[in-house]
Amino acid sequence: MFSNREEALVQVSELLRRAGFYLFDVHHVRPTPFDLIARRDSTLLLLKVLKNADALGPDDASLLRLVAQAMGAVPIVIGGTSGPHALESGILYSRHGVVILSLETLVEYLAEGIPPILVSGPGGKFARVDGRQLRRTREVRGLSLAAVADAAGVSRRTIQLYEEGAGADLSILDRLERFLAVQLAIPLDPFAEGVVGPYRGAAEEDRPLPGPPARGPAQRAASPRGPLPAALAEELNERGWDLIITLRTPFDVLARDGRHREERVLIGVGDLQSAERRSRLLFHVARVAEGESLFVVPDRRSRTNMEGVPLVSYQELRQHAGPEELRELLRERRRRP
């Protein structure tokens, strides 16, 4: 549990750096759905630090998930409390489809190499059971479902559910591991996609834990209310870009190559004054995300880039709308002063 969000942000940043992550801090930007963007190898994280995890509302969580999905990232919240209660270490929580963990859990995982093993959900806290190991051990030793169920203090049907991947209460799992002399709890990677759901405990066999809520309709960049003129956005869509308006992030539009969806361009939109204020931020976020960046302006005058971010006018963007053409234009603009 932490009492000072600013200090927690510093601690989280230091933990990530020591663990080999390259990151950039955007928490001073308003508004933004994430405080830190961090990458290590193929793992890209968007992290939000909240003193009270309950402050993550459905709209904020939806935007965080949408941006993370578009960027190929995993959204993570580091929380201190849920209501008046401190978040426990070694447990993964979720709220509106976003993984939440305590600062202590992050320290254990990154600094001490101790992964969490429990997921908090409807009905209590559960460990994920290695169902294949449970069934294999039971069959090799010639044990019936009834014998294993009797040792664990549960029904035969519950053991069947464990073998199918249902979650188990930690006390039950402890009895199973002692009886069979094998490890059955699956260590959890809090940075893995979908680590908290869909998932169920055996007591909840007819009521699975909710996974991430269905993604709402993304705002198409062709919308007349979008940051790009509707006709220009439609042209980009037709030429092979999948566009998502983000608005409340360090960038306004995220463009993905429809054929190579891992290739992303983070786009800022505004006038030259806006580009002067925002280009450094856009450059570093795109750099951590290993994507391209550009700033679209009505008239770039004689400027070709700002803080390393290529400047492109509306007319130029229309003329170079195809993925290959645009990438070549960006390479040229980055080289020129």
C-alpha cells in the first residue's frame, strides 16, 4: 500500500528500469489514460498508478483497453487500495477488464522473481490449477476421482473441474499438493494478455468470471467530429490504414497498416503551435512503442519535422496516403532539418 502517488510512480519507474524496461513517463500530461509506457523485448505495457484502484471508472478503463489493444500493449493498474482495504500482495485483481496489482506484488515479481498465484474474482480468491498435471499424476498413481476428492475435501465433480482448468481455493489446492506431492498452482504473469479472465473457480462452474468487457465501437477517424477532415480519413482508410481516434491520449489518431497490423503510426493533429508543444511527447511515446510518429498540420510552411517528428500537411498526407508512400515520406522528413 502507498500513500503518495508521486512517490509510487517514481518507485514503479525505477523497478521497471532495473528489470530491463525502456520507458517514458507521461503522467504530467492531461488528459491521458496511462501514466507510463514501458517496453522490454516484445512486452509493451501501459501503466496507470492509482492510490485507490476504485478510481478506475468504466470509461477510463474502456479507453485504456482500446488504446492498449490498438498499440499491441497490455494495460496494467498499480493500486494501493480498493475502497478502505489495502490490495494484498501476491494477488491479481481486475476492474472493468484491466489487471490491477499492488505495488508490493510488482516488487515481488520484478525485484524478487516471485510471481503472483492468486486471482481475485466473484466468490473469492483462486489459484489456477495445472489440470493436466493433476490428471496425469492421478492416473499414473492409479487414484480414482473419489480418492483425490476425499483427500481434498471436495466432490468428485470439483476434481473434474480442476482437471478442466477451473480455479481452486488456496487451502484446497494446498491439500491437493500435499496429498499428491506435486506443484499444481500455476504461477501467473501479470504482464500476459488475458491473465485475469475468462476464468472460474470450481464453486462458480455455472458462472464464469467475466473477462474483459466487449470492445465498444471505436470511433472511426472518418467521423466528421474526428481530428482529421472526414474526406482525408476516408482516403487513408481506403488506401489500407485502419484508423482509431484516441483524442484523450498523447496522440490523436492511431493508424495501423491493414496488411501488417504490427506497424503503427501515432498521429498528432493541430497547428504549428500545437506541434511545438506536443511533438517531443509524441516522439518518445512512439519510440517506446517502436512505432512511427507524425504531426499533421494545415500548413507546415518550411518546417519538415519538429523534435524529430515529421510534419505533414493535409494535402501531403492525401498525396501519400498509402502505407509504403507514407513511410517513405516520413523517412525523408526525419532526415531533413
